[in-house]
Amino acid sequence: MDIRVGKVTHYYNHISVAVLELTGELKVGEKIHILGRTTDFYQQVGSMEIEHQKIQSAGPGTDVALKVIESLRKGDVIFKIVED
């Protein structure tokens, strides 16, 4: 099951980092699905940062920076994969 946890507000392609606006909780180690008009890939959350400080989890209303393994676009949606 996929739970929507946020969307991409910025993408820095030269360092492969996306800025996410979270609408749900996200933790390091969780698997996510990034989906958009031309984007569709899965990855594990390896590290997240707020203002250049590493964090382990973040909740709704938070903007976090996330290292990504593929290119994506502003407006792409982030889903957390939840195993039943």
C-alpha cells in the first residue's frame, strides 16, 4: 500500500537533491515511490536534511532535502510504501 507523504518543490540536478514539502511522516530507511508525469521510480530514504542538518524523521508541514537516485521534477508526488 502506498501512502502519499508529500511533493517535490525544488530539484537540484547537479547534486541530485530534491526538496520535499511533507504532508505525512517520513523516516530514514523507509521505501518511497516517486511518481510524476515523466517520473516513476522507487528508492530507500538514505538521508534527509533540514537546513543542512541531518535528521532521522520529519512530519507534516516540514520541508526536507532528500538525496535521490534519479532525476525528477517539481510537482512530483512522494508515496511511502507500507507493507501489510
